[in-house]
Amino acid sequence: SGLCSYRSNASVSKHNFDNVIVFPNPVKKDFAGDIAISGLTNETNVKITDISGNLVFETASSGGTAVWNGKNFDGEKVSTGVYLFLCTSPDFEKSIVKKILLYN
């Protein structure tokens, strides 16, 4: 009697980093959700830094997708600015850097 949809933070992993996407980008002030980076290999380490190189969060992908709620290690929303996603495969053979603009 209706339509239902479900979005998980897990996805099929890739063998390389040919089509890595961060969305949404830019992240608008009123956005309420997770920022996702997809197109990764399984268990890719993702370090998120501000433009100065300060580590604000770290996570690992579940399948081919990693998510971030826009908060730092202390659970506080990060400041407006450019953030870098430093992604490294578990075997350290592949890496990629992506960037987003976040408004808060």
C-alpha cells in the first residue's frame, strides 16, 4: 500500500579508484544527512582533513562506500571550508584524494 526505499552505507566494492565520487558536493548549510564517498575498494581507509592538513575524522569503507556525518572526533560540526578525503586501499597499492566544500 505504498512505496518504501532504503539506502545503506554499504555498496559493492571496486577493484580500483577509477570512478570515486563524493556527494553531496558542495554540502549546503541546511543539509541533514551523511556525506558519502563511493567507488572505493572494500575496507579503504579514509582520512578527512581540513585544507591545512589537520585530521578531523577517520573511517573505513564498508564495501565500496564510506560515510561521514560532517562532525569531528568530538562530535562537533566542522567549520565551513574545504575538506580533503585521503583514501588508501588496504594493501596500500592504490590511493586517491578528493575534496569537498562544506558550508556550516
